[in-house]
Amino acid sequence: MSHPPVARTTRLLTMVLLLWPTGIQLELLSPSETVDEPLSPLPAIITRVLLRYFRHPFQPVQFFLAASSTQHGQMQRDMLTPVLRYTSGQIPVSFANLEVSYRSAVQQQRSLAVLLGENVDAFERLLANFSTTVNDYSGRYLCVLTGEDDDGGDATVGTVRPNALEQLHLPRLFEALWLRHMVHVSVLVALANATAVRAYTYKPYSAQYCGKPLVKPVPLFPSGPLGDALEQLYPRLTSLHNCTLQVGSFEAKPYTFLKRKVDGGFTELGGFEGDLLHLLARRLEFRVNVTESPHQVQWGVIGAPGNSTGTMQLVQDELVDLVIACMALDVTRGIYLKAGRAHYTSRILFAVPQGRPYTAFEKLFRPFGRAIWAALGGTLLGVVGVVGGLSCGRRARTLRQFVYGPAVQMPLLGALYLLWGGAVVAVPRRNFARSLLALWLYFTFVLRTVYQGSLYLYLQRSATYAPLATIEQIHQSTLHYHMVNIAMRFFVDRPDIKPRVRFIPPGLDTLGEQVAAMATRYTDRVVVCPQDMVAYNNRANKRRGRAIQVTRESITLFPLTIYYPKKSCLTEPFDRQVAHIVQSGLIDFWVRNYGDYDFEANRREPRTGGGEPHKLTLAHLVGAYQLLVGAHLLAMVVFLLELVSLRVVRLRRVLEFCMD
């Protein structure tokens, strides 16, 4: 009973993996060593390349085979047998072919693959089965052209006649690779004389072309030692040769500023992420062409192809090469886009209204804290108790003469009179009474002097109560939550706030405008925003004296990155440069230059235009006038009570008791 080619391929490769004797494995084979003599040049070179470039701690190397005939498929398997033998135990492998589709769930993208095809058409059929959900196009790929005899006779696998090289249509193969942005690719071709192997790679960016493959032949591999030939495979992408990259962005101060030239035709990026992009452009040698978010939708939403909006749509549809504009790492975005290395971690927090200002009357109580006012109130209650106790009974009257003497009339009113700075009307005769009077004068003098000195400063300050400091205080308040629509993902655990949520409409820096207005305008809302927007506005408004207040608690961390299309090849060179820039401290230096991050100082000391003393005005003394009016009203009430007491005996007795 005969088996189909696919089944025989799978069974043969499985047997090679599981049953090959371990005694002949070259466990310590290094790229500089020479494999055993029986190996032909092409399997030997494949082995060297795998051991040099395809070792990974947990990522297997996938083998893809495409053959139009059973005979050619058998030749490909025969060529792979020694390769598997010499790499066994050093490189994990898995197998797939053109006829076998991806039916099993793939947990991680595959980034290492070897493709064997008899011609360019076979490679195109293999590549047609690739997808960004299964394959990482920025990984390393090795294409082995197993060849076919031009005369239609028996083919020798892996060999191509020299005069047939021009007919291989290698540029067409590299165009198919570049269509998927696979740049870490090498193509191996064995010459017909089977004594050497020719290798090819390509550059997508060069001095001659931008975004077009430039095929680059690698010197012939001899059948003996490889020398430096291996080092020329898989070159790093270190320069874009002054090519232009389309960059999607929008204005989100201080992350990005849109700087338009006088003619209005060209836009440059500012802000600390703009500074990062300019430095990357100098190091990787490319030019920037900014593409703004369509209809000023800013971030937009990400979804399946065709359902995205805003900047997310630009990068998903590959209308731009990358996007940079306050873009945070997000799981949903990672499904459809490729995220770069995080270059800065910010915080998401609430910008809250300014605290309620003190009224003019409340300012009169500001010089002393609650503890001092409580102590003063307790002292006055003690005076009232002593005076009241000494006003009842004959024996109490004897003690009253000993404490403050018979000449002192209305002692309670006299104590208050001295507290407020009045003069002594009647001096007691006894030494004990005079000692009590001296102590009370000293106490009231110190208290009154300290109060008056502090009151002069507090009357001039436009002080406010402390703003909201915690997230729980905001939840317990009635303030509305203003945020961009994508910020709702931060509150999935608080569905109860949805009735209070108000989405900020998309537009040119609309979120930044809402944040800036929190300094003076809005008192009915909180704004969900990154801390850098608050710091930027506080730095800009430093001379105006009003700082935007924020909560001490943050909602979540906010790691920023650059997003690329799913099959972009720019991630690796950009991440390499971003890592160097972050380690140098430049990002933190730029960030601090754009904002004032001393949020606690802004909370403790409201700014009042330089802190110099001013002349007191009527507006400063409104509280004193209110107190005066209240005192006159109290006097009128007492006068009316005295008139009524002429007819009410009990009321007259109470008033006489207070006078005594």
C-alpha cells in the first residue's frame, strides 16, 4: 500500500527526529568548525547557518517543503537528513509543508523558518500560507532553492546551472518577501558543479532605492572552511539611507507638538516624543513626513481590519510606517499592531478642581489651628465656670472677693475685654487676685500678638480648602468624569461611574484644553489624563499663580511606545536605538524640560504672584466688618431682652446674674 507524499514526509521527518542514534550527534559543533567530509556543500552550509543564526532558547525552527513531484520531494528529504543529524540536540525543529494548513492553535508567533522550494513559484506558494497571526515577519528566514534541471532530465537537488541563475527570477522572490516586510532573509543556491554554494540577501533601503529590494550576492561558499562568508548573512538594518518614513501623529502636548511652516504645507513634530523621533532620524538616517490623524480623531479605536478609526486606522492599514503620539502599550492594540520598546512610563491620574475658597469670615479663623482654638475655647469655658460658680451663694461671694475683689464688676465681660486688647478698668487689691490678673494679661497679650501677626498674612491670601486627594473621595463626590473614550478601559472594575462619565469629543488637543481649563474654569468635573499634561500646563502657568491640582493616587501606569504595522521590519532597529537613548537618560531629561512635576508643592502652597506683601484693602477686611455687624446685632438683641425683662421677672434675674 503506497502512502501519499505528505504522509511519507511527515513520517520520515518524525522518525529522523525520534530514532536517529544519539552517538553520532555533534553536540558541540560550532559555526567555525567543518562538518564531516561526506556532507555535500548545500547541507553543510545549511547546518552552519542554522547553528550560527537560528539558535533560540525556546523558539523552534520550522521547516517548510514545497515540491511539485514525489521524486523532488524525496530529494529534499534526503538533503535534510544530515542537517537534522548534525543539529539534533542543539536546535528544536518542527515541520510543515504547502499542503498542511495551520489547524492547531499557535500560542506564539514563529520567528525562525527554513523554506525549501524547487523554484520561485514554489516559494510564492509557501509564502501565501504565511500570516501575521502565526509568523513573525521580523524573524529570520532561510530560503533554499533546491533547483530543477533545465533540460527536463533528472534533477540533482540543490544544484542549478550557472547559466540558469538569471532565469531564477530572484528579484521576484525578494519582492514577494519585501511585500511581507521580511528583511532578515538569505537565499542559498548550489551551483551545478556541486562544489560551491551561492547566497543572496537584499536591502530594502539603499542609496539607490527606498522601499524596493536591492539584491545583494554574498561571495561563494567553498566546500571547505567558510571563513568570513557567514558573517555577511543577515546584516542588521542600521541605516535607511535618507529615505522618507510616513509617521502618523497628532497634537498631544507635551508629548507631540505639530509645528507647521509658514507656507502651511509641511509639519514637524515637537514635544519630547518629537525630540525622540528626531534623534532616531539622525541615528538611523531617515526623513520624516508627518501624517495627521484623519478628521482629528486622535487615538481612535482599534479593531479588526476595516473597523479601526483615527491614528489606529493609519497604522493598521499601513498608510504610515509608524505612529508616535502618547501611545500606551495595550493588549488589544498588540493583537492588530506591533509595539516597540517602551521608552517612557507615565501615570494616569485625575486632574481635580481647585479647593473651595475660604470665605472672608472663615479667614479670621485661619491663623490658629483647630487644636489652639479648642484650647482657647476650653480656657474661656473654664473662666465662665469659675465666674458662674463664684456668683452663687453667700460663701461664694466671700471667695469672689478673694479671687478678684469686690471692686471688679462684670468679671466675665472684663476677661473678654482684656482678651481683645482692652485696658484694666479696676485693679484688685489682694496679691492673689493681682497675680491672676497678671497671668491673664500675659496669656492674652501673647495670644493676641501671635494672632494679629498671622492674620495680616492670611487676609491677603486667596486661600482654598485642600483639593480632592484620593480616588475614593472622587467616587463619593458628585463630580462628572471627563475622559477620552479609550480611557474607559481603566474603569472596567467600576461600572457604577458610567452615568457620570462624559466623553471629550475628538479634535486638535481637546484633552489638553480640558486639562488646562481645570486651573481656573471648571469646578464640576474631574479629567482623566496623563500626569505629563498637568505638569506641562503647570509649567506654562507658573507665573500666573494657579496650578492644576491632581490626586495623590494614580489610576494606573502608562508605558509609552511606538506602534508599527503588524509586519513592519522597523521594530528591531528602532528598539535598539530607543534602548540606548533610554539608558542615556535623555528621555527623562526631555520630559523634565517640558513640565513642572512638583505636584505636592503646588498642593501645599497656592501661588500668589511672587509672595510680596500688599496693602490691606476693603476686600481683605470684609470678615472684620462682618464680625462688627454681628457684634452690633448681638448688642441690639441684648438691648431688646433688657426691655422685655422689665415685664418678665425670670428674664431680669438671668440678666442680673450675668452682670454680677
